[in-house]
Amino acid sequence: MSVGHRVVRSSKFRNVYGTGWKRDLCYDNIKVSKSSWDSTFCSVNPKFLAVITESAGGGAFIVLPITKEHGGKMKSDCPAVSGHKGPVLDIAFSPHNENLIASGSEDCSAKLWNIPDGGLTSTMTEPFLALLYHQRRVGLVLWHPTAESILLTAGSDNLVVIWNADTGEPTIVIDSHPDLVYSACWNWNGSKLLTTCKDKKIRIINPRAGIIEEEAVCHEGSKASRAIFLRNGLIFTTGFSKVSERQYSLRESGHLSNPMVQAEVDTSNGVMFPFYDSDTNIIYLCGKGDSVIRYFEVTPEPPFVHYINTFQTPDPQRAIGMMPKRGCDVHSCEITRFYRLNSSGLCQVVTMTVPRKSELFQEDLYPETVSPLSALSSDEWFSGMDSDPIMMSLKDRCIVAGSRYRDDYESEPSLNLELGNIVSPVGLPKRLCRTTSLNHHAVAKSLSLPLNAKTPTRDQEALLEEIARLKKRLAEQEERVRVLESLNHEERIRKLEFLLKFQEKNFEQRTSLEPSKYQVSLNNNSGMCHDRNTYPASTQSSPTAPSMPITDDEGNNAKGDTFTTEILPHLPFGESLCKISNFLSTPISAMGYELPSPMATAHSLASLPPVKALASFSRWGPIKSFSSSVMSSLTAMSPTNSPSKNAPSSE
């Protein structure tokens, strides 16, 4: 391959290398179209990936979201856009609306489709707008780079039609080509149109007037050729020589017949598609059926086109798409990203990276790039106005490392702005349309101001960024409060356990100091007894403590509290029951719920099998005698039964 002079030169892009993503991060099982039409069959933006697929009974293409959660093997019944009656030949996303895509088909129509956020959930058959004018198949669709809602289509009827997508009308029809149009390209501000034709000629056309300004023979081979405008006005072409060798050339407007550079690449028969990065002046050559991606740097000094390197893959590619610069990962020094599809159905992601040791933003690698905002409306462009694209800084917009795509205006709710849906108002100040230093936040704020408003200053932009930062900090603090509130219940339980331990320790200390204070006072009218043989017969019919009925009146509540504080601790296993009852009722009541009294809780526990077993054990002879003697001694010492305060019973 002839690549010009091989000299050591100073360039920051001399060591660019390509890396393929792991298979599990890429889409798989995509049935790419088998059509022989010379097209890339793929279009990509930071939000979606669109691929023309093989379809029976018409044409279809799929639209897949580019997010961290998506990827892997595709299902056979994946939702698709299948509104064409013939095979789809070309697709293109709008540069100003990431949800809008145009398609051209063999059914002689071009159609516009509005893809919902998140991708397709069902097959889409109804287009947003159908563009009907061509008499033969439509093989090329191309959006205007700076004006919104302007679409160019070219068909096998040798016509180039420029549409106003707002109204669906074919505003301009160019019939200057004697044969099939292979490719078309706008210049930097969209004021000129460059086409290649089957008659081997390249033409520069005034698109509004439909007049050919200059034409010349491009490549002498009979196979298809391609041509693109560079940012500085130069023209880069690819084609074939007389002996079917693939070539590329660099030409200057006004001297199309005399190429500045022309070189042979190889002898393959696939058409080479040039992909141009206007920020770095690097051109990538990708051929259908090739397994390599070659890239060159264009400089103002001879030999003008410098070969950099070649990315090699083991399998040939059937479709390929290039990500806009605003969708690249600036933290990993990624300058370009390709989505290439092979015959096996794998959509391999290839990143072109400049090796740098620092993880900081590299300003020399990322100059201001084209933003998704349109500089002109369709009416302004048709009236004769031209404007350079609105630029944006990649430093003001952060993309998370390792993710496939993320922008600030999607991650910050306070700046939730759909840049692709903003319509430039008619009569927008010309200075705003030509601005090259505003980030997308400032431009969005400017578009919402009156027409005579001034462009935001740097201090205002800094203030807006500070407000956004504070709102983000506030959202983080609200999330932190929510997490702490969810953990509050566990904290309450820990505090209650500590309180129970403290009360138990305090109870033991007071019991050791004042033992007479905690002696139980029982009388015959209390309605409670522990043993039937210990008390008179008049009290034997009273229910035992665990089987007392539960009522809601105040008298029973008072009896339940007395039982819990004075009697229950002296019953067999009563102290454990008190602790369990208090532990079960206290945390729940502290959280605003109501539970039965500890007496009711003890009653419920008494019905459990382990408690019943313990009650039976307490009625065993030795234990029963010991319990009776203890209770008798406690009753004799009770103040309520002393001779000084209570007279003997008459009975």
C-alpha cells in the first residue's frame, strides 16, 4: 500500500490505537441486511443504534438503546421499524433530534420515524412523516448539518430532492445528474453540496439554486466512488482506478481536476466509506467486506495525508456506524467509536484511543465539537441564510467512565433539557447562531430568553453551574436522610434493649436494699390465687392469673397493671414473662402502634405449649409445697392481712 512519505513527524494523534469491547458488552445475534446496495446499513448517535436488518415481506430496521443496562444476545422477535414495503437501503439519525431517524427504501419512498425514549417496545409500522416524490428506489438520505428539519434524498431516478421535514414538501429538486447518484455531502456550514455519480464525475452544487458550480472526473474506475467535504473546504474522495485498485485522493475546490494527493490502497473490490472526524482531522476508511479500519491524518503541510495505523479484526464487516464526538468517553481519551457488524450478527464496538497517563481532561484532544443544537431553522436556510454549527465544550459535560453513554442534561433533573427537541425560533439573533464558545447549558438558557436578550456572560454561566452543583448536592443529602430514616427502626430496638438491661439492673439494686417494699400483699377478694390448696374455699373458684379474661374497661386495666408490677414477678417464671412482655410491647408502642397490655401479652404467652408445660411442672408435689410455703409467708407479712388493720373475718 502506498501511503506517501514515511517520515517522523510531530503529532498528538500519531499513536492512536483501536480496541474492541468484550463480547458480553456488545449486541449480538443481529441479522444484518444481505442487500448488495452500497450503504453502511447503520446509523448511531449517543442515544440509539440503528441497523438495517433482513426482513421478509418488506423492509425493516431495528433501533437499540445505547445504555449500560442493554447489550447481549438479541431475541429473534426484537421490535423493529417495518413500515416500508420494500427493503430499506439507507438510514440516518437527525443531528438535531436524537429520536428522529430517516429511512430510504426500494418502495420509492423516504420516511421519518420518531423513536420513543428507551427504544421500541413493539413493532412500529406508522411513520411520523412519509416523503413521496421519487419514481424509483431511494438509496440515500442525508440531514443538513446546521439547519433543522432539512433532509436530502437521492434515488435511482437520478434526482436529488431537498425536503422541508416540517411540512413534508419537496422544496428543491436537483436534476443535474445524468446517472445514479452514489453519495452526497454538505460542507461545514451547509452552503454547498458535493456529489459523486455513476458517470465517474464529482460535482459541487449550489443546493438552493440547483446549479453545478464545478465538476471533474473523480476516479477512472467504473465502481462506486465516495466524496466528503473537510472542515477547511478540501475534498477527500475514495474510488477505483482503471485496474480496479482502490484509491483515495485529496482535492481542492476550484482545482478538482488536479488532485493534491492520490494514492492506491489495495486491490479489494469493496467500496471504501470515508468517516471524517472534524475535531481531529482524522479520516477513517472502512470498506464493506473488509476486516480492517485504516485511518489517516490530514494536515496543511505536504504530503497532506499521513497514514497512522490499521485496526485489524478476524471477520469482515457488513455494516458500520460512527458515534458523534459528544458520545465518546473523554476520561479514557477516546476520540472515536465505531459500531461494526459482521456476518455472524455481532455488533462489535471499536474505540479509538490516544494513550495518556493522566486521567484529567485533555484539552488538546477535545477541542469544541458540534452540539446537537441547530443554528438555523428550515425557513431561514431556504431564505438564503448560512451559519456555522453551534459548538459545545466536552469539558463542561461529564461522561461516566465505563458507561456507554451519559450526559449531564440527562443525569441532572434540574437541567433536564432535550437538546434535540429545541426548535430555533425564527429571527434568532445571528450572533447566537454563530456562537462557537457556548456550552449546551448556556445555549439552552439563551434560547429561552427573548429574542433581544444578550448572550450569557462567563460569570452567568459559572453561576448556573454553581446552582446545578448545589441542587445535585441537595439531592444527595435528601437521599442520605431517606436512608437514615429507614434505619431508625433498628436504632429504636437497640435503645430499648439497652433500657431493659438498665431497668433490670436498677430493680436488682433496689430489691437488695429494700426487700420489704416488694413483698406481695394478697387478700381473699383479689380474685387471684396461685394454688387452690393455699387459700380459702371462697377464692378457689377464681381464675388463675394466666387465664384471666381480657377486657378494655379501666378497672381491668388497673388490675392488669397491678398484676404486672406486683404479682407477676413472684410467680414461677414470672420475671421472664415480664421482660418478654415489656420487650414485645415497648418497641412497637414507641413506633406509634397499639398493643394489648402486658397482662394480655402474658395471657397469650400462657397458651403456648412451653408455658403450659412449665405450669404443669409447678404443680408437682415438691415444687407445689415449696411454692405454698413461700406464698404463705408472703401473705402473713402483707400489711393488708395484719391484725392492726384488718379485722378477722366473720365467716
